[in-house]
Amino acid sequence: MTADIHYRPRGAVTGLRVGAHPSRQVGGMGTFRDLVPFAAHPDARRIDVRATALDPFDTTMVRRLRQRASIDVYALVDLSASLRYQGNAAKAALVGELCAALARSATRIGDRFGLIGCDAILRLDCFLPATARRGVAADVEMLLEPSRWVGAGAEGLLEAAPYLAGARKMVFLVSDFLLPLDLLRRVFESLALHDIVPVIIRDSTEGADLPEWGLLDLADLESGARRLVFMRPALKRRWLAEDAARQTALRQLAGQYGRTPVVVTDRLDLDDFSRGLLEA
Amino acid sequence: MILNADHPWVLVLLPLAVLPWLRSPHRRTAIGSIAVVPADRLSAWVRLGLRIAGMLAIALIILALSGPYHGGRLVSRIGTGAQLVLLLDRSGSMSDTFAGRTPEGAEESKASATKRLLRDFIGRRPHDLFGVAAFSTAPMLVLPLTDHQDAVLAAVNASDRRGLNFTNIARGLGMALSMFAADRPDEHHVILLVSDGGAVIDPHVQDQLRALFARYRADLYFLFLRTAGSKGLFDEPGPDENTPQAMPEHFLHRYFQTLGVPYHAFQAESPGQVEEAIRQIDALERYPITYTEHLPRRDLTGWAYALACPPLLLLLAAKLMEARVRVRPAATRPDRRVAA
């Protein structure tokens, strides 16, 4: 049995469907919330005999319980070609693996899972409306096969907001985040209603594993632009410093809109990912 | 300084020199976004330097392939001399001595003496164009008109081999005349006919030869090597031998006189007389002649290759300096679950 991803939406879930997450909904199932007079909550099944007997005014008291509700989980996936990067692992494969695990985990606890793929536009061929169907994980794996990553740019992420209208949802924004911070800010703003979890797919060959010396002829996976770089320790230090600064800026930006990013480096460890989600 | 090339068409390939600006020769390393690469001035210089090196290497190699040189012109100069065709008799009797015997000991055959004296003659006239033809039964083109003295000397050297026993002067003359250009009035044409016997020329062929001489305007020198006891050129025939068959040399002489071109006949009965005759010819044939001289040229191919070498070495060094992003084998990757 594969491990599941354990996630907790921020705040109370507003959904009406019964599920696994604490909600503001008051109902007949769940954990104890408070005692109210029978008149206020006429649920005869939950009459609290002890509280009623103890009540000095002989009011019939009813236990109100916190209903647990389900939430829609969406994976908003950056389908730009930069995720075709192949280092210690293929980033695209990691994304597919992650989304399939999310779909499996979500449907197992009664949440619905949906998928939105974007590059320069919102990719309708890679769109899956939220569904509680159990087989959705297999669909997600099929939709996210590596040949989908062909686009350049990620402006399509801005078009996703209308597809996510309505109740508060949990949105995993999966990307390598090699995007302009300005674009990211606008994406975060457009999704501000939702619980956004940025998931950064990284590879250690992009940072720490860079060579110390030598010539690297770099080719941008999206634009195809080439640049010859003469690597040397000083340049690598500068590269890593710039990278670290960028990651910090990303954390700050994401933090302003909810959560700090969860980073997946080289391999996907679901337990690790769950822990990262709790810390985020 | 005039640059020139042996194969100029190779230079058509020169636009290939822009290739380094269009394509990269290095191993491609894919990266998610080029924007994360820090701007680096040294890298930019290396980039520019390698492109220029690639361009230079391609351009210089193409230049080298085209075979560049400078100098090496043909210069036309005016000297004194003539275009001279040596028409040598190769009949068997030329291998005999002037006494009409097979040479023994220190005796010299007519052919050897002629050869030796002609060599001196050629050596004294550096600006002449020489051609060599020989004849016995049929004419042989030995060497067309050329200013390469070595070739001429070699051709003359080979002229004392034994030949066949027939003398076909008419066809030999025809071949000698055909070496000249008919449409160059500024050239001076000379035929030096060396023979030890006359031959009967058919009247029909006589007319053809006369026409040819009129067309090519060649001076004719007839060096007759008279063998002891035989009839001479200038001997008047007796009443009973007044036919070409009886005295072919004399009738040949008379025919040549009617050709309408400057004609000199020399009769030599010993090597000394041959030398005297050749000296006279040398003195007579002094005309202005246009000759061409090759100025030596300097081959620049080596220089082009040498100049292409440093850029090539630079490119090689760059190729060897290429780094590779090393992918760690799965086993050595840190297992974050254990680490956490």
C-alpha cells in the first residue's frame, strides 16, 4: 500500500459534503461543540440526558457537534517546458507522481480532486474538474505524462481563477517557480480566496551539484536560448547566492498569501511531503 | 602585394565562417530558465572569444584550402633571340662518323657531335624558345616550343639514339612548321634542319611545303653533314646525273632556295665545321623576342594553416574544459527520510 499525503486545509472548511476536515458546519456527527436548548437545535437524537437533568431551569439540552466536511483539492500544474528538466530526476515525472498521490489521498478521505494544467494558456486538454471518483489517480497519471510539457511561459495560471470559483478550495500550485515574481504575485492574488500550497520542484543539479570548474553551454528549455558560462568557484558561489535570494523572495511572497512553499528536491517522499505541508 | 589563390572557388565557402555565431559546438546542458544564471562578464568574454576563434579557424582553413600565394606573376620581357625548332635527322647514317664508318674508340659519330654542339648553342641562347622534332621514316614530335632549357637539353641528349634508315624531310619540315603560330608577325621563326642526306620531295608535296612556309614565315637553316665521299650540296651535277634521284641533296638545296624565305645552307664535313656553322647561325639569329618569365611566388598556405592553429587550439581547450552536470547515482543520494 502506498503512503498517502496528509493535508489539513487552513481554517474551517465551508463545504456541505461530509468529509474529513473540521468545518464550521454544525451537525450530528463529529466532535463535541457545545450544548444548546432543544428549541435552538431540535435534534432529538443528540439530547444530552445528563445536561438536561442538571439544568436548573429544566431546559432540554441538545449536544451540538462539529460536522467534518470535505474540501475540493485542486492541483494547478505549470506545464511549461522548463519542467522537462532532467537532473537527478525528471521533474515532469515527479509532478505526475505527486499529483497522482494527491488524487489518491484526496479521494480516499472523501475529498474531490481536480487538475488544471497551464502554460501560456490554460490547457483544456489537461483539465480535470473536481471529482470524488476513486479512479481519478489513474486519470491524473495519464493526463500528466511527460509529453504534455511543451509550452513556454506560465501566464495561463492567471486564467485558472474562474475555474476555481465558489467555496474555498485547497490549491496545490505545482511548478519549478522559475517564473517572474511579478507574475507569481498576480497568480497568488487571483487565488487569494483559496488555501494555496506552492510546491517547488527542484533538482540538486541546479544548485549544489553544479560543477566548480569548466565551460557549460546552457540551453533554456523554454526559449532555447543558449549561453556559454565559464564556471569557477566564485561564479558558483554567486549563482548559489542568487538562487538562495530567489528562494527567500519566493518564501516571503508565498507567505504573504498563506503558506510558505513545500520543496520537493530530486525525489518524492510522501511522508516528507506531508511533514512539509504541516510546517508550511 | 598581390594575393592570389590556386583554387579561388574554394573561397565560396567563406560564409561558413559565420557558423560559430549560429550554432554552438559545445555540449548542450539543458536548464529550466536561463534567467537564473548570474550575469558574468568573464563568461561573456569567453563566449565572444570562442566565437571569434571559431570564425577565424574556419575562415583560415578555407583560405588555406584555396592555396593562397602572393607574387608569382608572369612577366613579359623583350630579349634577343628567336623561336627555334631543331629538326634532327634520326636516320641510321647519323650514327656513323663523318668518314662514313661506325665510330671506334675516340671517334665521334655525326649525331654525337651535333648533340654536343647543339647543347652549347642552346646554352648560349637563354631567351629562345626551342622546339625539337626528329624525323626518319616518319616525323616525331619530341618537344613543343618551350623555354625550359632542361627539357630542351634532355630532348637533344636523346637525339643520338639509333634510328631507321630512311629520310623523310618533307614531313619533318611540316611538323616543324606546325609548331609555330601563324598569326604572330612579331615572332621570329627559325628551323634548323640537321641532316646528313637529302631526300627527294614529291612535286605535289613541294607545293604544300611552299604554302606552309609562306604561311608561317620561318627562316630555314640547313646544316648538311656531309659524309666523306658523298655528293655535296653545292656540287653542280654532271650531265648524266641531273635528276633529283641521282643528287637529292643538291636538288633539295635548289628547292629550298625557291621557297621565298631566308635560307642558309651550311655544309659541314667535320665537327669543327659544324661548330663554325652553328656559330654563324647564332650570330645571324638575333631578333627582338618577347619572352615570359615566371617571378617566383610565395606560397601562403603554410601561413594560413599556422594562423589557424592558435584558434583551433583554443577551441580544443574549450572543448576539453567542458563541464558536465554530474547526476548522482540513486544509491548515493541522501535519503531525507532517514536524515529527518
